[in-house]
Amino acid sequence: MNRLEFIKTISSATLATGLPFPIWDQKYSEYSFNGIFREMVRDDDFVIKDIDTFMLRKALFVSVELNNGIKGWAEAMPNDKRSSRTLIEKTLKNYFEGTNIFDVEKTWDYCIKSEYDLGPGGLLTYSLSGIDCAIYDAMGKATGKPVYELLGGKLRDSVEIYASFTRDVYPTPDQAAAKANALVEEGYKTLKFRMRWGLENQDPPNDNTVDFARALRKAVGLGVQLAMDANMGHTQQRAITLGKELEEFNLAWWEEPTAPYDYSAIKAIVENVNIPIVFGEHAYTVEQIQHLLTYGGSWAVNPDLLKCGGFTGGKRIGDYIAEKGVKLVAHNSRPSLSTVCMLHWVCATEMATLPQEFALREKAPGAFDCLTGFPEFKNGRLYVSDRPGLGVEVDEDQVRAYDEKYTK
């Protein structure tokens, strides 16, 4: 069932209850349901009027405004905010403005195929994600439905999230251990520490991964799940050697120990290291996830909603891994609007039964000043809102003030 058919189904169910139908209930009261829906899909009210971007210190917010005044919000992946902003405003918005929000999948396909030479991943999907997620927020507001309903329905009310922190901010094992203890006190039951080596610094001579793993495990004990992220930092043989050293620390998983495109190296690491291995953050399409699982291997996959084209791309990945029986442990390096989008996605995704990532608020200074209604965090879990769209409100005046400050 495609998204358009699903919306028709849930809308029909709403009518059957006798509950008021938001936005179009009075305007189309003289129509049968089929007439309502046909008119709704064609109606200019649900056409995208304008797409805009707003630069924050460490975020790029995207808005999608409909002809009826409804505005959806999300964020694009901000690795290079200025380049993403240029791509959205000069190229990608031209595919979506003037189209109906309920045609989002068709428009998404046409856009990504037309601009294939730019990707298909990287900057193209990083930017496209912001538009796509904002469209779903607008669609939810237009239909009176939370986004998870538009993705197939809610499978869970909440998800466990793990706290993700990094050597960049906590540069010594003792500092990392102290932060780990503080996070456990806040209620987190799973932690991930990122070494932040990178492809440009593979096999660093000062590699102290084992020192960090030892300090973190000693700090939190065996009652807390601990994962490590190598951030692509090792060649095949070094990853196998290091992985064997890390086995004693009972890691929940080890993320991206080598280059994400080197499938033969991934396969060798999976076969030789007795730790669950996770890849997928840098697989930007369902086809790339398929290639990863076919030629490399991964205990679970961790695509990022802001890197794989938004809800449209994420839904396709979720459907594929459900067929293959592979778990989802979503990558999510942006803590504000991205986290809200991720929450709706994983609550509607069958295989999302593992802890999902939450980058600490320190990664997005100022972004939370612009939001109200952020999901409740309790006992290590985030609870999804049943309000329409993403369920959060964006203070546009504050967003514009930040944009003026950081665009200069």
C-alpha cells in the first residue's frame, strides 16, 4: 500500500467514527468520501507554495508552506549548511514547489533520479531529507494525523534511546568515564562513545580506543550497555586486531570500524571479530543497504533519516530490512528536529527494536530555544507525541533571528 492509499484508508476510518475531519470537513461536506479525497488530492490548498531554509549555529531548518497556510518544519543534514542551503534553494525546491504534498513519493523519485549525478547520496540526500520530512510534517497537520500514522501506523509508544558522546568533547578516558556516569544518572541504559578517527586518519598512531573502552566499562559496570564507534578509523587488518582486543569489554556493538564502502573488509571483520558489527550510516539509499548486507554484512543497520532522503527513503529501508530480518539501530547525530523525525520513523518501523541514537543537546546550541513540545524523556525512553505532524511547534521568529545572525 503506498502512502496515498494509506492516507485514504485512515481518513475513511476517521469518517466512519463520526469524528470531525480537520481542515476539509466543512468545505467538502457535500461530497461522498471518495469525492472528498479526489478533490483533496487535486485541491490547490494542498499544493506546496514555498520552501525556505534557516541557518542556525549547528543546524539547517527547512520549512514547507502550503497554499492553505499550513507550514511543515524539519531540518536538513548540516555537515555543510551553506552548500545544502544553496542546493535546496537553487535546485531541489524547484522539483517540489507547485506539487501536491500527497504526491511526495512521486516527486521524490523524480528529483533523486534527475539529480543522480550529484549523488545519489551525500549532499543530495542530506538536503532532500529536510524537504521530505517537512512535507510529512505539513501532511500530518493537514490531515490531523501524527507522522507515524502516515508511515503505516504506530507499532510502539516509545523507544529506548542511547546517549551518544564523543572524544572531541571528552578527550581523555577519565573525562569520558565521568560523563558516562552522569548519563547513567540521567536515566540512560545504553551509551555509545565515538572515537571520531575518520577516513582521513585511519590507523592513527595514538589509538587509545582500548583505554577508553576499559575506563567506560569500569565506570558503568556490566548493567549498562556500551557501544563504541570507530568512525571508519581503521583498515581491515588493524580493525580485526583491535576488535579482538575489544572483545573483553562486552560491547553491545562496534560501529563502522572501517570504510563503509569496502565490503570485502567489512565481511572479513564480521567473520573474525566476536562483537556485533554495525554499518549503514553511510548507506544513503535502500539499494546501498541491500549491497551492504549482500556483500559485506552487518549485525544491524544504522541509516540516518537525514542522510537517506527523509521519511520516503527511510520507509523504503525499513520495509527492506523487515523482509531480511535485520534490526534497525538508527543513526541520529542531530538532537532537535531530527530526533523528533527519527522518533516517528522508528515508532512505525517493525525492526526498530534496539536502542536508537540521541546526540546530546550540546550538539545543537540554540536549536531547542526554537521548539516547544519536544518528546518526553523518561527512564531512558522517548515517548512519541500523538499531536498532528511531528507534534512540535517551531518559533519562527526565533528561527529567523538565528538565521540573520548566522547567515552573515
